[in-house]
Amino acid sequence: MTKTQDFLMLAIYFLFIYWLSDQSSIPAPIWFEGQDKLYHAGAYFIMALLAWRVVRHLFDKPIIVCFMSVGFCSLYGFSDEWHQSFVWGRESDIADWVADTTGATLAMLLWYQWIMRTEKKGTE
């Protein structure tokens, strides 16, 4: 994919997350307490992978790309929680932001590990 396509995919995902956050409630089945944290972590896991596709065009070293992707997602998660504090029927929760950042971090840890394993195999 091109830089423009990578950026467009991330922008569309941002708009989707923003739209979800702007709803007074999200109809989702609740099977156990804290399930929303898994939703947050999963959403930001995906966001981190999309962010990586954009950030990789700006930096050469994979570790820097991963750190920047997590930082970017964490900042977006923080701004999303702030946004929710203004939406009727929603509330801002620091635990949601922690889940966002955790999901992004997990994505980049796994991605970085895969990159390093792939590069190691390529040099053998």
C-alpha cells in the first residue's frame, strides 16, 4: 500500500472510534464485568497496527516506529476519553485509557518480536 492509503485507513479508523465515542451508548452484549476493557484493548491493538503502517514511513528503526505508534495511540486514547466526558450518557475512565494503551503496547510488542524474528531468519 502507498503512504496515502496507509494514512487514509488510519484516518477512517480514527473517525470510526470517534463516532463510537460520540454515541450515548453502544449496544454490545455484556457477558462479564470489565468486558469493555477488552473492547478497548482490541480496538487500540488494531489502531496500533494501522498507526505502525503510517509511522514506518517517517522513521527507519523498527523500535522507534513501535514506540511512536504506541505513543500516538495512547495520546489518541487520552483525547478520546476526554471527548467522552462531554457526551451525554458516557463517562471518562482512566482504566479505559490504560486498556487502550495496553492494547496498543501488546500489538507493538508482538509486531516488533515478529519483525526481529523475520530479520534474523533473513540474515542466516
